[in-house]
Amino acid sequence: MTAIPRTYIFLPPLRKPAGGLAVLLRLAAHLHRAGYPVALAPREITPDVAAELAPEVPRVPFEELRLSPDDIWLVPEGWPNALTPGLAAKSRCLVYCQNWAYLHNGLPANVSWNNLPVSFLAVSDPVAQFIELATGRRPPILRPGVDLALFKAPGEKPAGEVCVAYMPRKNKALADQIHRLVQARRPQTGLPIRFTPIQDMTQAQVATALGQSHIFLAVGFPEGCPLPPLEAMACGCLVVGYAGLGGLDYLRPIAPTTAPVWPPLRPVPWGGNAFVTPDADVAQTVLALEAAARMILENGPARAEALRNMADCARAYGLDAQAEAVRRVWEEMG
């Protein structure tokens, strides 16, 4: 009987826990629970979030790695130097690309991915299509998961003002411009829109804030498969803003917003669930935000349909769906 290969997952040295790190830790936890041998290989530090999301997964310090040709060595994109132990040991090297914009980060100018004995995983369909553009090969897709037990819609949203939640960690200057333009137009529109920043919060606090908000303003780009808009939809927030390319894995424009020319959007079982605007476009985003606010205040069939589509989309990205995808991908890899 062929032994199951052990998967070692490289954890880069990050000053703050990031969403991409959480995805790696959930991947490790899903593999462990599915019976696959797996270990974390942190460089320099082991973030506290590892104890929260992957408490049962063994850890081997990066400096103490002893890989073999039978092992799988998984490294996130943007850290090509971390592939060295796997390449030296002739392990199966796997680059998990969570953001198309960082695919070539750190890669020497005279080196192409096609020159290296590596394969890829993509975090979303748009990222897979981007990797195919770069390498000629379409990789398997392993999407992130949302904790739907934590992120869930309340029975009712607060009445009165339309609360717009946003995360200023990415592209804060654009969020500020959108805020200012909405304020400047308020004498014309008469829309009672209030902005609430989400920052320096625990996951539980984020879920509470989203549950009390009507709209989530997505200002992040570039993106691989952004989790905040998914978490917002799970909490009943209408998403307005940027897809960052990767968000087009699940964001589907509410008419009359036009879909992008590239990438071709994959078929999904839900309809329009967001007001998608071009990345970095302030004016169109403000107009879309005002349209979304009117939809919420009218509280008619259009909002009910959007809420149904949002809920269907969020359910497709639950942790159970992620765990099943992990099992399927590793089974196909042999």
C-alpha cells in the first residue's frame, strides 16, 4: 500500500495575522481532520492565530525541516525563496496563489515559473485564469471558507440611517474620497448614509458590526478571493465597490452594472448580489452606493432578491465546502 505523502505548509514571517495566513491554517486543519499527515513550518514566529485555527496540527520550525522526495512542500505566492528546501529535496513543490498580483513577487527577473519544477493551487477562478495566462496551465482551485456560525444575518437590521461598513486597512484614501463625496452630495440626494470603519476588531466584533450594517463598501484591490465581502453577505450586507479581480469568483453585478470583459465569469447558481464598480473609481462607486441605499430604504422586491442571492452565495463558501474541496484536491493529487 502506498504511503500517504506528508504535507508541510510554510508560514511566512508576518508582523500581523493576515487573511491569507488564516486560509493556510484552515487548510492545514482540514487536512489534519481528513486524516492526511500535515505539519506547519513557520519561519521565525508562530502567530497566536495558529493556536486558534489549527491547534492540533504539528509544527516544525522552518530551520529544522528535513523534507523528502515523498513530501508535499506548500508555499504561498510571493515567497519563492521559501521553495528552496523543497526543490533541494526534490519534494513535490506546490505554490498556493492567493493573490494574482503577487504571483511574480520575489521571482528573479531571469527566472520563469515554467523553469521551475512546481505546480500551483489557485484561490479562485480569476486567479486560476491569471495563472493560466502566465504559465499556460490551469491549476486546481481551493477557495477560502467563511465561518457561517459566526457570520450570519440578524433577524432585523437597524431602522433609520443606512449604515455603511468598510475596512480602511486597504486603500484608505479611496474610502475617504468616497465618504467625502457622499457627504457633499447629501443635500442633493437626501440619503441618510452613515459610515462605520471596521478596524482593530476581533472576528466576533467584526461579525457584530456587519450584522448592524446595511451595506459593505469594498475598497480592497488587488484581491485573490476576498473574504470580507463574503462575510458581509453572510451578515446580510449589500456589497458595493471593487472586486479586485479575485472577487469576481463570486460577485455578480446587480443590473444595470455591466460585467467585466475579462475574466469570463464562471456559471454560479445565484444571481446579482452586489453593485460592482471598477477598481479605484470613486464617482461610479458613490453613485452605486446611493443606488444601494435607495434599494435598502425602499425595501422592496429588488432588495429581497439581492438578499436571497447573497445568502446562496455565502452558503457556497462555508467551512464545510472548503473542507470538502481540500479533501477532493488532495485526493486528486494522489
